[in-house]
Amino acid sequence: MRAARYHGPGEISIDEVPDPTIESPTDAVVRVTHTAVCGSDLWFYRGESDREEGSRVGHEPMGIVEEVGDAVRHVRPGDRVFAPFSISCGACEYCRKGVHTSCENGGFWGSMTDGAQGEQIRVPQANGTLVRVPDRYADDQDVLQSVLPLTDVMCTGHHAAVSAGVKEGSTCAVVGDGAVGLCAVLAARRLGANRIVALGHHEDRLEIAESFGATDTISARGEAAVEELRALTAGGVDHAMECVGMGAAMETAIDITRPGGTVGYVGVPHGVEDGDLVGSLFGKNVTLAGGVAPVRAYVDDLLEDVLQGTLDPAPVFTKTVDLNGVPEGYRAMDEREAIKVFVDLT
Amino acid sequence: MRAARYHGPGEISIDEVPDPTIESPTDAVVRVTHTAVCGSDLWFYRGESDREEGSRVGHEPMGIVEEVGDAVRHVRPGDRVFAPFSISCGACEYCRKGVHTSCENGGFWGSMTDGAQGEQIRVPQANGTLVRVPDRYADDQDVLQSVLPLTDVMCTGHHAAVSAGVKEGSTCAVVGDGAVGLCAVLAARRLGANRIVALGHHEDRLEIAESFGATDTISARGEAAVEELRALTAGGVDHAMECVGMGAAMETAIDITRPGGTVGYVGVPHGVEDGDLVGSLFGKNVTLAGGVAPVRAYVDDLLEDVLQGTLDPAPVFTKTVDLNGVPEGYRAMDEREAIKVFVDLT
């Protein structure tokens, strides 16, 4: 079979790799039909974080179950399934608490098992990890494209909103206009926010933010963005969502938050350690909540909304490639030609 | 009149200063009868934070109202009162939200008005800032010594516990055995915590922690302390209280917290920016909550408990001085001979 592998900064290729097999009774093998390229993959693609050369990449799989181990009960061969970016058993203390990313028996695609950008994958902890798409929708390509963001970005945006305490009537702001930021706008609207300010740098993305429910957009940077936000909101918001992961974005998120408010952050931290963040939070009693999104905790609720058509993150996909096009997908995202790349292996 | 002033690292003296007067209709003048020296004052005393030379110091006043401005309604001359370490109007958005430390009309002792270690003080925003001790207790010296910690350390420890989400049945830990850490133990017990682990370095202080309700104590440092805590609690606590303010204490607090848990922090941050704190929080979805304690939000509830004898933080005072003894009080706290110094001006 063939799969995408990383060979150093800027180098992704589609290589011949061994077929996966059931290695444990809790494994499943899934034939991947759809997957995606994630903004968080750009960290290693750009050489800004370490990754083993030759490793398989991708963490947003959807497909058809081919084979299951003896202990797998929740899915059967032929089922249309997808999986969060983290693998989780669904039964340990942390899965029961909704912190599936800290699962005692789990891990991540590309390290615990194969990366997801390939023709097939071995899925550990299949009972806990895999989510079925109900049969009625299992072959509807439009629905599947709307479901796929639940593997990561939609649930990650939702985690930002939940962590920031967004609720009915909230005034809130989203820092970042990548796929996660756009999904945070959708999530905030879904949670009933009254006013949603999207902060970004790209007009086309901010237009999507508006279509997703942003009531205001700000395209300035740094202190200018903070001042514009404060002017719009009489001094700041009670709920800020940090959806980038860089120090400057975190500073902005803290600066736009009113005393006693909360920053919900989900961007993988890069260079966030360089500022005096705690000092900034301390003086105004701003809470910092969030982290790596426990997608599996949210996916059932959000899937229901996607299936009934009241939640549709599909517009974050602005480019579609096949498996051979995955390297081009990374390039397009790296150069910001695409917000997020949909990989269609069918 | 006479008051304590700062003249550079290690140098506090009792100097002749002008008597305070009513400058605004919302001011009161209070004759100070009792005050204290705070661990947070040691930052400037040690030269680790800047403070203007010649400035008046201290922020934990209790005394008798001498005179009030025309707009002061809540207190009258003759009343026994005390005040939090921050001045607040009680009426603005942030006071109404319980974030009195961000009061739009407030400030701090020693900058907005005189420091509190002196014979008299001018109290701005007296309606919002001053808290009356009911007449029945107004001259009971034992009660007053138990009330005085409500000006700062008792409410600050309570803020750590509230911010960390401590509640009935919680398993929690307190990092730091200073007066604030000890008060956090008291606060956690008051909130119904089931298991309270106190981490410190001083046997005498950990003994007070035990008398305050700590079920376990750990006197190790760094990784050894983390390992001991994890062994005691099957892997960590859901609620950690950081009551020191230094980077190493914050790292310990994060390290001992289980995935999905919360660190409540109240130590004034010093050197906290040196680590990759956000990275440590991110992977396990640990929330960082707290900040400079909005004492005024908590003081009414806690005063009730002190007056009925169910809460007594007075044992944090291990040394008593008069006004002339204030410089000696700083020295004794700096050299850790005293946990907290009580200043009796009567």
C-alpha cells in the first residue's frame, strides 16, 4: 500500500509501505477514504518542531472498516468510521472525565500507530477511538466532507469556545483565522454567543468567519488589533479564544480579555514561553484554560448537529487533492494558498 | 505622625510624615491600631522588585475611623474597621463582578495613597474599601488578631482554593508553607476538601499546616516532592494551589496536577516567565486560574466564620512588634525567623 511520509523540512512523499495488520485484539484496520492536512502539521513541515524522518504523517482519518480484532465490539467490517487525532480507550479515568487526550491506553497517529495519510491504517483501541457515521449518511459525499473536520479542527475550535466559557449571550473573540479559528467562530455561534469578533490577517478567511457567524472582524495586528477590539467592545471581551499557538497570538488574547475573564487556548504552543504571560494574567485575574482538544469528548454532540445540517465546517476545505496530491497539499497550506486541504482517496 | 518608609533594599525606617487629611468626599482617615508585614513586601525589601525610595509601605490596615468625607456612608468616626490590600469603590463593573482588584476607581496602598504601616492613613473609596468589625467584637484583641489576616493572606489563600476549584470531597495540594500557603490549607478545609497535601520546606510551618487541616505534608523539593505527592495521591491532584510566586513552585504545581485539573495561583509572579509553562499546561489540559486576590469579594463571608470562631488564621502570626519594631519585623521575615509579623500600635 502507499502512504505519505516525512523526509525532512518541506519534504513529503508518497511511498510504498507495508499493509497494516491486526496486532492486538482491540485493533481495527481501516481503509482510508478521506483525510486532510492540518495546520499543526506545518510545524514539522517547516522544521519548527522535530519529527523522525521516514515517519508517516496525518491524523484525521475517515474510511471503511476492513477488519477488526476479537475485542472490538463497536464497529464491524464495512462500517463508515472516522477517528479523532488522538487514540483513546474510552474506559480509563481520563476518558471518563472527558480528557481523552490523556488516555492511559492511548496515543497519537504517527507515533502510537501509522499516520493517517495513507491507503490503510491500523487503529489501536478501536472501541474507544472510532466513531461510526450512521448508515443513512455513510455514502453521502457532501455529508462526509462536513463530518471530516470533526476529526480535529471543528472539535478543537469547540474546545477553545468551551474552555473560554462561551455561552448564551456571550461577547467573545477569536484570535486566528486558520481552520481552527474559523471553527471556533462556528462553535461560539452554536453555543449561543451574542457577539463574536474574529481577528485575523486574511480578508478571504475573515469572509468565511463572517459566514460562520462572526459579527465583527479585525484584520490588524498586535497593539492595533487590541485597540480596535477594545474600541468595539467597550474595553475587551470576557471570553477570548486563542487558535494560533504563537506567543504573539497568546499575548493578544490575554490583552483583549477583560479582568476576571477567560482565555481558551488550543493552538499548539510555539514560542509562547518567551513572554511574561503569567504576569499578564495575574494582575487581572484572567484564567487560562484549554489545551490539546479532547475531540472524542465532543464528537458525538457535534456529529448530531452536522448530520442534521445545523453545523457545517466544510467551507474550511478550500482545496481537494488525491493521495498523490498530499505533498502539494502541504505546500499549498504552507504558502497559505489553501486554508485546509481535503484528501479524497476514493 | 510616624510611619514606615522604604529607603532601599533592606532599609525600612520609622519616619516623621505629614498627618493625612480628607482630600475627597469619598475619603476617610483611619487611626491604625493593628497592621502586619507581608511576604510580598519581601520582594522589594530584597531588591527583587522596584519600589520608589522614600515610599510608605504596608497594605494590611486595621484601626478606628477618625474622620470621613461627605460622601462616606458605610462607616462613621469611632468604627473599628479594616481594609483589603487593594482599594475598591464597590460599585463599578469589576467590583460588581467580584474582581475588586481591577476596580476602575481603585488602587493600592503605598501608591494610590499612604502605605498602611503608620499611625494614620487616608483611605480613598472608603465606602467600598473599609469593612466594619461589628461593635460586639470591636475591642476584643484576640478576635482582632484573627480578623487581621482577612486584609490579605487569609483571603489570598481562599482565592487560591476557589480558583483551583476546591470543593466538598476534593483531593488537593498546596505548594508553599508561607502565610498564604497555610491560609490556603485553612480555606481548602473550610471548602470541604477531603484530602489536603501541604508542600513546604520548614518543619515548624508544616506543623501549623497540619493544625490547619493538612492531611499530609511533604518537605521535599522539586522532582522529589512531585514524586512523593504522586505516590500519595495515585498520580496527582485535581486541584493544586500555588502560593509562592516563583517559577519552580509553579512548575511543581503544574506537575502534581492530574490531566484536566486546575492550578489556582496567587503568588505574585517572579521568574515565572522562564519556563515553558504553557507547554506544560497544554498537553494535559490543566487550567491556570487565579491572580491577585480580590479580597473584598470574599471578606464578608470569611469574617462571619472568624467571628463565630470556625476559622482562625491567627497562628500565622509568630512574632509581634510595635511601630518602632517594623524594621525588625521585615528582618525577621526575610530571615525566615517569623512566618508573619503582627504590628500592634495600641
